[in-house]
Amino acid sequence: MPKSTIPATTLESVEQPTLYTLPFWLLCLSNFLFSASFSMMIPELPDYLTGLGGREYIGWVIALFTLTAGISRPFSGKLTDTIGRVPVMAFGALVCFVCGLLYPWLITVAGFLTLRLVHGFSTGTKPTATSAYVADVVNAHRRGEAMGALGLFTATGMSLGPVIGSFLVNNASMNTMFYTSSAFALLSILILMRLPETLENRQPFRFSLLRLRRDEWFDWGARQPFFVQLLNSFASGVVITLAPALSASVGVTNKGWFFALYTLASLLIRLTLAKSSDRYGRVPVLIGSTTVLAISLVMLALTDSVWLFFGSAILYGFAWGMNSPTLQAWTVDVSDEATRGRAMATLYIALEAGIGLGAVAAGWFYTHHPADAIPLAFGLAAVLAVVGVGYLWKVNRFTV
């Protein structure tokens, strides 16, 4: 059977007559709260760090977060496949809860950067276990649809979070925003406690599980979606780092609106085209969505007006609305049931590495070439997206 096809069987531990069960909806709601928790900080952190005296470290706001997220992926993958999906998800949300409480107290540049490093463990653990949980409870031929439905709630949290965060900062205080982020994470944990575990033959946690063999760091079967994710995710690091500055340059005062608009566009695509990759194949859909990504990045590099700015955000959202669930479904397709967590961890390693590299590059351009930072950074991201399209054409040629 070719690697690119959808396997005929799925994990039989949990058979559901319908996709939309109570555990699935609870998982979606938890993901919404978790996504809103960490994303509401994103637009405000560059200015916050600048206020602490760390303007030259702006690129590290995201890079440090993604560094620990990436490092923790192989461990979260192994733990997801051994101690269970729910405990790993709960740990990720717990990290968000604790960090939200600590930001107001660590008010030095060193303290802030250290906390960003710790905060990264949240997205290094919860999404891995969440994707594995969804794969457990959904039929193979509806994986793209399921990932899209879950993504609706994730994207809604990512959309509303930045707007809520900027609103709280503008009308209350930065500390109010931090504590609200913590409250959202706590609610996410409480919901997770209602979910039934789907992993059979669970093992109790022991520290020896944190010792990884060489083959447990990376799932070779997921190498193709890994590479595409790595190339595409560079753009996310650039967007997260420079979108607030780009907002200010075109006169948009609420720095969360760019994130809200592209996430709402992502929601629209997921609602209307969620089943596309189940019907037409993962790679053909990714060729189209990655092409749109490249176009949106060129537009961002050339943005000089509010309308072009918002138009770029919409196209960017369309691209990621298809890219994210399709890459997740493709990864599940090519993974073994027994190591599904490892495969998803591999995909997310690419996500974190790409975002981190994009953030560092954007921060370097912003510090050393401030006048040209936006066209240089977004232009480089567009080039990498075009490379991704070329790679996908090659993959499609040899798998069709």
C-alpha cells in the first residue's frame, strides 16, 4: 500500500457511530480555551519586553517558546503512547496555568525570557496528545474532517485570544491579561478531567520513560509531512514576530486584529472545505494551500495600506486553514497505530523548529535592518513556501 493512501483500518479501542460525540466536543472546547490562553499574549509581548529593556531580544519571545516546545515533542510523543493521552494534555494546560500566574512577578528581562522557555512546554505536549486522541476516536476516512472540526475551535481560540489580550491591556493592565490567560488554562484542565482515556494497556508514569532511544526521537515514516511543515512554519514565526509592527505601520492600533482576521479566514476554510483532503488526497490539497501561502507572504512583504494588510491576513488564513488539518491527517495516514504519538510529535517538531527559525530571522532583520525588516523577512518566508510547493509536486509525481 502506498504511504500516501489512507489506511483501511484504524485503532479499534474506541468505536464511535458518529464523529461528533461528547468526548470530541469536550476536547474541542478544551482546545479552544488552551489556544486562547497562550495566544492572547502574543501581540503584546514584544512591547512588554521592550518596556523591560529587552528590545534586542524581541525575536526570542517566540524562539525560546518554540525551542522547549520542540525539545519536548519526542518526550510527549512517547508519554502519549505509554501513560495515555489525557494526562499529557492536562500537563500542557497546567504549564499555561502556572506561567500565566508567574509573568507579573518575573519582571526582569532574564526572568521573562526564562519563563518563555518554560511556557513552551505547554504547546510541546498538549497538541501531540490531542491529535493522537482524535485519531483514536475517528474513522480513518474522516480524519481530515475531524482535524478540521477540531481546528475550528483551536483557530477560534487563536482568533479571539489576541483580541481579548490587547483589549485587556488597553482597558485594564498587562497583569490582568496574564491572569486571564491563566484562568482560561485552568478551565481547559477542568474539562480534560471529564474525558475518557482512549489508550489501551497504559503504563504508570516513571522517570525511565523520559530516556529515549535513538529511534524514539523521530518517526521516519512522517518525514514528508515533517519537511513540508518545516518550510511552511517559518512563515508563522515571521508573522508572530512582525505582524504587530506591521499593524502599527499601517495605522491599526489593536495589534490582535491581524491574528483575528487570519484565524477567522482559517475558520471559514475549515467549515467549507474540511473534507477536501479526504476526497482529493493530502498532497494535491497541500499544493494548492501552500501556493496560497506563498502569495499571501508576497503581499505582506509589499503591504503599505490597511486593505492590503487585511487582504494578506485573509489569504494567509485560507492557506493555514487547509495546511494544518491536512498535514495532521497525512501524518496519521503514514504512522503506525502503536507509535501514533511519536509521529504527531515529529510533525510538531517541524512546526516548532520552523516557527523558531522564522522568529529569530525576523527579530534579526528587525534589529539590524529595521527599515527593510518586513519585506526581507516575509520575502524569505515566501521563498521557502515556494520550495515547499516544489517538493510537494515531486512527492505527488511519485505517489500518484
